[in-house]
Amino acid sequence: MGGGTLIAIIASALPDGIIKSVLIWMAPAATLTLSAIWIWSRRKILEYLEERDAEKYFEAARKAINDALQNPTLSPEDRAEFEKSRLELDRLIVERKMAMATHHARK
């Protein structure tokens, strides 16, 4: 049951008069308003959760690379590959943050 339906139910229980008329006319607007608020809120919550997950995965990848670089038996070639991976990861993080900043600046 939506907000507009609840307003309509309340209005139907009232005696005839100006308040009942106003509530009946407000019911569709309340439904639209609450739906818009719900859609906007849901989108913001999903964006936040996706960003939080991305940050978590970036942190895990960075930790794995850093842990691998702590291995004293790494060959210079393997060490260079891990350093390259870390640089690529940093580049991905910067690109993602720039894309988000650009997206938010356009709003």
C-alpha cells in the first residue's frame, strides 16, 4: 500500500467537507512524490554500496600485491611485474575516481 492509498483510505473515512476533498485530490500527488523519493533514495544507496564494494576490492588487490612484493625470493622480473600491476591498479583507481567526479560535476 502506497502513501497515496493510505491518504485515500483516511479521506474516505472522513465526513464530506473540504478536508476530505483536499485529501482525495492529494492522494495521487502523494503517490508520485513518494515513488520519486523512493527511486532517488534507492539509486543513491546502490551507488554508495557499489562504491564501497569497489573500494574494498581495490584495497584487497593492493594488499595482495604489497604482500607479494614482501616475498624476499621474488626474482627481479617477478618484482617488476608486481610493481607494474600495482601501477595499473593505481591507474584504475584514479580513472574511476575521475569518472565519478566528472559525473557528479555534471549534475
